[in-house]
Amino acid sequence: MSTTTSPAASVPTARTSVSATQPAARRTRGNKLAQWGFIAPAVAFMALFFGYPLVRNVVMSFQSYTPKTFFTGEAPFNGLDNWRTVFGDDLFGSALGHTLIFTVGSLAGQFGIGLALAVFFRRRFPLNGVLRSLILLPWLVPMVVSGVVWRRILDQDTGVLNSFLGLFGVGDATPWISSPSLALFSVIMVNIWIGIPFNMVILYGGLQEIPKELYEAAALDGASAWRTFRSITLPMLRPVITVVLVLGFMSTVKILDLILALTDGGPADSTQTLGTLTYQNSFVQLDFGAGAVVGNVLILISAVFAVFYLRANRSEGK
């Protein structure tokens, strides 16, 4: 005996499935709206305070900007004239070279000394915390204040450094910031002094995350201190090192206030960098188009290393 199901009997089942999917679809749309609601303020902030100035700076580099047209906003386009002027100037090449030397020298000194101090303070001893707190002081002082203080310290005639060296009969009249051959070196040394605390703090935090069992096992195996550092500390610290170097590069390559406070780009443009050249073009010579060109070069360099930083982080997360 066979049974048959009438079409009318299947209608409630179909209606039930449709009614069940409708709330699920509404919940999905609600979740998406909520996600966009959380993202929208951040997107609006980035577009307003980063996107718009970036676009305006790029556009400005293709316009003929004078003090008059800057305020009226009616600067005519002049094509690649600003770019040709900047790239054809010998000072741009010198500033680019100084920026490279300043950045590499500063990063090498800050990272090397910061890592050494981080490893040193990893050991427990009396006054450990007090000494680490004192080392943070250069990082807490505003950079302009540090520059002014160091300008007095490095003064050829009345500086404390030359007076101290004179007690030993060495370099009692060294022109630290007034000689074209020494000025850039002096600025690098001051920037290293300022950046050591940042490197030490970040690297010290990374060292605290390395399991102590690894060092105990290395000691049992008879590994030397250098072998332990090379085989355990450096590999485990690699993600932190990447962060420190990339963030350090992005903050160092555009430094302006320290150089202005110490040397103002001199003497004889020996400490002129891309950051100071942007300032000189835009706010001293009032050539805003040329200043925008140099600013775009700085932005491009920073963007390249920002991409490198993101890719490195993604690789470490895999």
C-alpha cells in the first residue's frame, strides 16, 4: 500500500525554512553594520588628518606656490618644474646623503648601546630599577630642550665638554658644532644619546619574554656567553629587533627640531637633511612647491619602510 504526500502538506515546511532564514539574514546585516560602525570613526580620522594633507602635499608639488597664492589658494599648475628644480639642486643630493649618514649612524649607535644596556639590566642587582629610570631621562626631555642644552655643552669656547677635555690636555678647543667636518658627527652623537632609552626599554621588554629554561639548558651544555647570546637571545629577539629598527628609522629620517636647535642645518649646510631642507624651502625661502617635493620624498621613503615593517610582522606571525 503506497502513501502519497499532497503538495499542500509541504507548504508549511517551506514557509518555516523561509521564516527561519530571514532572522539569520537580518543578524548578518546587523553584524556588518556594527562592524562598519566601529571602523567608520577610524577611517574618517585617517582620511581627514592623514589622507587629505597627503593629497594636498602631492598636488602642491605640481603648483607654483608663492606667499600670495598660498593664502588665496589659486596657485597655477606648473607641471614638473618644482621637481626639476629640487632634483637639479646640488643641495638636495647633499641633504639626501646627510640624511642617510645621520639615520644609519643614529640607528647603529642607539640600537647597539640600547641592546647592550638591555642585556646588562636583565641581571638582578641593587639599584637596578633606579638606574633604568635615570637612563630614561633623555627620552623624556623635549628634543628642542635637549638640542639647546647640548649646544651649550658643545660650544667651542664656553662648552662644558671642551672644559672637561682641557683638564686632560685633549681637545680643549674642538669646534664640535662649528666645523663642517665635525658638525654632523656631533648631531649624530646627540641623537644617539636621545634614542638609547627607547631602544633599551623595548629590547629589555623583549628579553623578559625569553624563557629562562633556554639559558639554563645552554649553561648545562657548557655554552659560552657569546654562544648563548648568538644562538638564543638574538633569534628569540628578532621580532622585537625588527620593530625597534623600523620604528627607529621612521622617526629618525624626518628629525627636524634637534638639528635646528643644534646647528640650524649649518655650518655650510654640513648638517642639512631632507627634514631641514623641507623647512628651509617652505618657511624660510617661502617656496612651498619645492618644500612639498622634498616632503613627498620623505613620505615615500617612510612608506617603503612602513611596508617593510608590515610585511616583516606578517611573516613573524605565520
